[in-house]
Amino acid sequence: MIKVIIEKNDSIISVLEVSGHSNYDTKGKDIVCAGVSAIVVGGINALINENKKAIDYECKEGYAKVVVKNIDNNINMILDVITTQLYTVEESYPKFIKIIEK
């Protein structure tokens, strides 16, 4: 199962951490992992393009983490889009992805 942890300060995302594999299907055929990977990697790229100095990030197979250092409206909007997309995947595949907000 993919585990997503979203940490917030005053309703603003400060940390986004994604780990694990969905095991929906075999590697290369797993649409849940592929979807989550596309959302997260694309989102990190958008954050970097907006303001690389605003975040610290780590991204490797089966794991990604974004720590927000400097929030602004655009960074916040990108993080909101990422989480909305992840919640959409969770709604369709609840046995394979779990989102926890702290």
C-alpha cells in the first residue's frame, strides 16, 4: 500500500511524504503506482520550477518527501493540486493508497 502523510501548519501544507508501493499489479503494469508517481514527480518538478529555494525534497523509487521552507501562494497552490490529485486516486483505489493528515 502507498502511504501519504500530509503535515499542515495552520491549514497550510508543510510536509508531503509518499512511501511504499500499491501492489495493485506487477511492476510495469501497476496503474496506481504509475499514477501516484506521475502526480508526485510532476508536482515536485512544478515546485522546483516555481521556486527551488522554497523546498527541500528527496525522490527515489518508492519514496518522495517535500519539506516546505518558504511558503507563498503559488507553492501552496501547487501543493493543494498535488494533494487533490492524490485524494482522487485514493477515492478510486482505497485498498492501495492511504492518506493521513497530521
